Amino acid sequence: MNDLRFFSGTGNPELAQKIADHLGIPVGEMLVRRFLDGEFYVQVNQSVRGDDVFLLQSAAAPVNEHLMELLIMIDSCKRASARRVNVVMPYYFYARQDRKVRPREPVSAKLVANLLTVAGASRILTVDVHSGQIMGFFDIPADHLYAGPIIADYLLKNIPLDDAVVVSPDVGGVARARALAEFLGTPLAIIAKRRPAPNKTEVIEVIGEVKGRSAIIIDDLIDTGGSVIGGANALLERGAKEVYAACTHPVFSGDAARKLVESPIKKIITTDTIPIPPEKRDSKIVIVSVAGLLAEAIKRIHNEGSVSELFSQHWNSQS
């Protein structure tokens, strides 16, 4: 571990410190500041020559600024003769723009992959990417971790599951919901919906038995909260006795946190891949940490070990 160096951008310093604590090393010394015109300046304040460098940066708001900051951090380390620059990106930048649906649209997730590679990244480590195809956008090694077992562990210890049902908020999330349902030993239900416009959804039907059950909606992220709140209302209208929501990435744009707290959802379980500002936190929002998972993956990558062994064959069934 003597040649492992761990640095953090400004996207999620709290998570960075937790990971460093798990690794038993300090967060590296790196100066990140802005010029008056908004340009970023990055300087690595310690030698990284010949070292295995890990850079943590998550796609927290403001997303574009944190992405540019990351690219400059990578370039700084490469020019400082780092042996390898590994990017630890708990929440992938532009992950939802992963395919071309309409004419003249970009595939921004692929563009981000290109930018990271050209900047000098040697490897990518991310958590619950929006779609698995993004891993195929890279010509460098890319590791995809799952936060599902961490969320499942909280559910097992804190929520009665005798009459629970795991609910996928849409058809696209069925694999994720099925993996959680199998892990918890519960049945599965699916919300069929349509998207008339970006960030707008309409529930068409609920497939599966939810009457008299505790429903657990699981998704990779919650952005405006409209989709999960609409799903919760639909489940309650169909006889669910209570609704929980769980996600990996708490994007919580605008006043989403307030809407979630004021909604009929009993509890929202999420992780710290994106920092939740103090003013958006509430006792109804439970945060479980991915720091231990990321720290273990970093150790394995540094020691040329297997990252896939972090997961049981059961949980890998969602991939």
C-alpha cells in the first residue's frame, strides 16, 4: 500500500474521508481552486511519481464543473508521472444520456467515457451505473459495483419483511428489483408507466399483488422525486399498507427532498454516492454508506485482486 495515493475532488469530500479511513491512509494533498473567470486550477501538492493514484469525484451538482475538475485532476496526475490513474466515480456523469432515442441527439455518456480516457484515466470504478451498456463505452478497464447488498442489509435489519413486496418503478428496472426480491425472499411487482416528457411520468398499471403488503420501491436514482412519489400513490391506491423507497444515487434536484419528506412514503433509504446537503436531510431519509465497498474495491485493484469476488453469484444475476 506504500505506493497507493488517494485524492478527492470537491464533489464528495465527506465520502472521500470515509474511504480514506477504511484504507487507513490520508486523503492526498491537492489544491483545487478557481480563477476569477471560472476556470479551474489543480496542483498535486505531493509526489505521485510511479504511484498508483485513485481520484474520487462524483457527479454531484454542479455536474459540469465537477466533471471539468476531474479531467484536470487526471491530467495533473499524469503529468506528475503517476504510474496509473484510477478514477473512482460513485455516480457516473451523464449516465442517463446513454443512447440515441431521437434524431440529432448526443450520446453524452459515451462522450464522457472518451473524455476520461483521453485525459489519461487508466481505469474506471463506478457504482450502480444507469445502464450496463455504459461499461462497454470504455477501451480501458471499467469496474461496476452494486450498492444493492448494502441497501438490502439495512432493509433486513430495520423493516419487517414477512408481508413485503419489492417493486420495480418501471420495466427497465426489473432486473435490479428482482435481484433485491430474491435476496430478501419477497415477491416482485412492477409499475408500468410512460414518460410523456423528461422528468414526467404517468402510472398506467401495477403488475403483481401489493394489497395488504409493505411495498419497497427500488431504483438506481431519485431525481425530482415525481416518479417514485407517483408510484407510491399508485401502490397505496391499490391497497399497499405502506411504502418504502430505496435508491443508490440521491440526486434530489430542486425541492425533491422536501416533496419526498412530505409524501406518503414512510422512509427513503439511499447511499452517500452523492452528498445530501444538511438543509435537505431529514429523519425520514436514511443514508447508508458505500465507503467500505469502494475502499475494498480500491484495495483489490491496487493489489491486482479480483473485484468481481466482492459479489455473490446471487447478486450478480442482475447484470
